[in-house]
Amino acid sequence: MTTAWIYLFCAIGLEVAGTLSMKLSDGFTRPLPSLLLFVFYGLSFSLLTLSLKRIDVSIAYAIWAGMGTVLITSAGILWFDEALSTLKALSVVLVVIGVIGLNLESAGH
């Protein structure tokens, strides 16, 4: 695994941490999660930018956004008692299929 891919996967983890901090900030009423939201997103965007030196933007962003969506949806269901409907589950599967499709297309070129 190249450094660019390590940067990308770390960026995804930081994006998820930033989004969780956003939820935990309770509309910017809790100082620590409010601060962490900016720290995590700043680091996430920085690492995403570094990953773009070696990974196509269409692939990197699709993976970053897609995996972030899947992970945040899972966190919402597991930790914040969000409902898991059939439509929500199908939508997450379609996001994953879309990311895989972009990767397959990129591999062919």
C-alpha cells in the first residue's frame, strides 16, 4: 500500500471523527467537540489533498465520501439509535456499488 492510500484512509477516519464531533457538539454548545470538529476536518482535508498527488481525484473523493457515508451511517445506527430502514440500507449499498464502479473504470484506463 502506497503512502497516498494510507493518507486517504487516515483522511476517511478523520472525516468520520469530525462528523461524530459535529453531532456531539450539540449545535456548537459543547466546546471540546466543537473544537475537535474543526481539527479533525482540517486534518482530513490536508491528508486528502496529499493523497491526490498519486490518486485520481475522482477515485479519491469517491472513496473518501463513500466510505465516510457508510461509516457515519453505521455509527448513527449503532451509537445514536438511528433507524435502519430498507431504503437506508439499499442506499448505502448503492453508494458502495458506485465507489466500486468508479474504481473498476479507473483500473481499466
